[in-house]
Amino acid sequence: MDNVTITNATISISKTPTEITVENATLELLVGDSVGTGAALTPADVGELTFTSSNTTVAKVEDGKIIAVGEGSAIITVSFAGNDDYSAAEDKTINVKVIKYDSKVTIEPINNTVYPNNVTIKYSIENKTNVTVTIDGVSDDKIIITNDTITVIGLDAGEYTITILNNESNIYHKSNDTKTFTVNKQTTSITASDVTTTYNINKDLVITLKDSNGKALANVKVTVDLNGAKTYTTDKNGQVKVSTKGLAPKTYTAKVTFNGDTNYVKSTNDVKVTVKKATPKLTAKKKTFKTSVKTKKYAIILKDNTGKAITKAKVTLKVKGKTYKATTNSKGKAVFKIKKLNKKGTFKATITYKGNKYYNKVSKKANIKVIVTFKTVSKGSKDKSTVKEIQQALKDHGYYLSYKGHYLKVDGKFQSCTERSVKEFQKDKGLKVTGKVDEKTAKKLGLI
């Protein structure tokens, strides 16, 4: 080919440049949020962008959205590697900060209560997770949680602090609230009726301890100061029984004290106990003595109101203007020696025990009879006056009237006629026939 010049040439064809743009280089998200990446490639539709997270536990990109996975910070790197026609773009970054939601625990004001009542606590939680309830010094089995209500059972009296914790989660921050409440001691009361009794006779002072609800408090220590302090334990009825036997007669004030304990308030009460003197029993019976007995011994018995002998007690006997003294022995017996009571007759005696700080005064009246002692009268007696009495008594009974037609005189001579009449009288009266006027015959004749 003429006039043709062939020259080799190098032709350079450049790729089209690209650029990545992001709307927000910094994002703050809440856990669980998802937002678009806001990243774009220019020119558009020339390729796919690549997203790389520096910490996928904090943030990751899926389906064009940044997903907040967990609390923390992550850098999302946006890349375009280029292709045959377009050059790689300069990487861009998106700084992502992921934060958790706040939560809030609110415990409502707690009303104080009184032992042994339960405590009811109301609460609310915003953004609730796993909840932990603690009360200082209280075991979990006493804490019952139902929905938004906590019931605490079996608490002793005292001040308590409750803490409700809403625990940390992947989404929510932990939070808590604390409140205090008081279980007050329950008031108590001691009741007892005043006691009136008699020395030597037991009548229990019955004391009852109850709480303010009227419940009897069993197995509780109660101190009773009644002529000396002593501690008792209440029975199942909340009672103690204190014996009054042995207390000297007077009026006492029994001071009763319950000192309180963990759950109950102290209480006291004063109770009047009156012990009266006892009235003893004085036994004094009628007694007959003969005039021939110079010292007449008269006995009485003095016993207390329970039938027990009162020993070493001084007693008096007054008869016919004369007062005699005696002292009781171990059997309560006292013997008076009466020396000036020698004439025939019936005399009223007054026996008196003046009493002491334990016993009342007591008196008893009794008849003391003194009879004449009859000496046997027989034939030939020189006691004309007595013989005359015998002869007259025989006549009065229809004897000693006449003998062989002769009238028998009351002449004081105890001879055959008198003896014969006495025998007839004794035979008729069923007496031993002796002809002598002995005591039995004299009684039948009415001489004594």
C-alpha cells in the first residue's frame, strides 16, 4: 500500500471513580434498635457496599440496617472494593454507641404493723427484668411475691430494711429501691381479781396475761411480789396461780410484772390480797364434879379452823367470879384446876381464848355442876341430921310410917325400924338390899 504509514499507539482507559457517603458518622442507639446505615455509593448502582463491624456483640449490619446488639461501642466500616469499571472507594466509618434502657424500681410507702401481723408491700418496676427481693435478717421462705405485692410473714418485732433489685440484662440497666418499715411490739395486759381469804385456808391468786387481741400468752415468765418476789411460768391459758396459804393475816399488795420480750411490751398490775384472821374452834363441855373433890380439873380443847391443835395458847375460865388460867398442850388441850367451887350447885363458866395475830378471840359457855358426895349411913349412925333426912324421905315414899301400930317418928335415930324400912325400899326399887343407905339408895330417895 502506497503512502500508508502504520504507527502503534497505547490507549489508557481509566476506571470511573466512586465515593461513599454516610449520613451520620456517629450514631447513638438503644439496645435492640435498628436503623438504616445511611451509606450510599456514588455513582449509584455500580456495586454493593460492604459493612464490617469492629464488635458484632455491640452492633452489626444486616439487610442494610445497623442493629444495636448490646451495650458498648463499635465502628462500622463501609467499603466498596471496586470492579472492572469502577474504582474502589475510600472507606468510611460510622461510630456506633449502643446504650441500655434505664429501669426504675418504686416501693410504695410501707405501713408499719404490730406483731404478729404480716407486712404487705406494694411496688412497681419500669422495664422489669429478673427481680431480687431481700430483707435484712429475713429468710426467703418468709417472703412471698405475688405480681406487684410482697407479703412478709412471721416477723419478730423490730425495724427492717427491704431492697428490691431489678437486675441487669442485655437491654436494661439494673435499678433498685430501698425502704424501711417497723414491726412494733404488741401491748399486753395483766388481769387478776382481788382476793379475800382466811388464815390457813388457801385461795389462789389467779393472774392472766393476754396480748392486745385477747390472746392468752403461754410459757411466759411473770414475776409476782407477794410477801417476797417469785417468778412463775404461764400455762396454756396464760395464767399463773399463786397460793395464799401461810400468809399472816393482813392486807397485801401483790405486784405482778411481765417484763416484756422480743415481741411483747412490758405490763404490770397491782392486786389486793386480804388475809383475815381465822376463828378457832373451842370445845368446852358441861361437867359434873363431886363436892368431895377439892381440886376440880376441867379440860377444854382448842383447834384452828382446819382442825389442827393450837399449842401453847393461853386460855381463861371464869366461874363464880373467879378466873383461872391454863395453857394448851401439843394436842390443844388445856386443863383448869378449879379449887374454890365446893358447894353444891350448877355454875355457868365462860372459857375464853383472846386470840393473837393469826386467830380471832373466841369464847364458850359451859355448865359446871357440883353435887354432894353421899357417905353410906347405917344402923347406929350418929349423924342425926342425915338420918332425919333419910327417915323423912322414906315417909315421903310411903315407908317408915308405923310399926306394930306405933307411929314412927323422924327422930334421927337409925335403929331397927329405920333399917327395916330401908330394906323394904331397896327391895321395891330393885336395889341391893343391905339396910344401909348408900349413894344409889340416896339417889332413889331423892337425897342427892
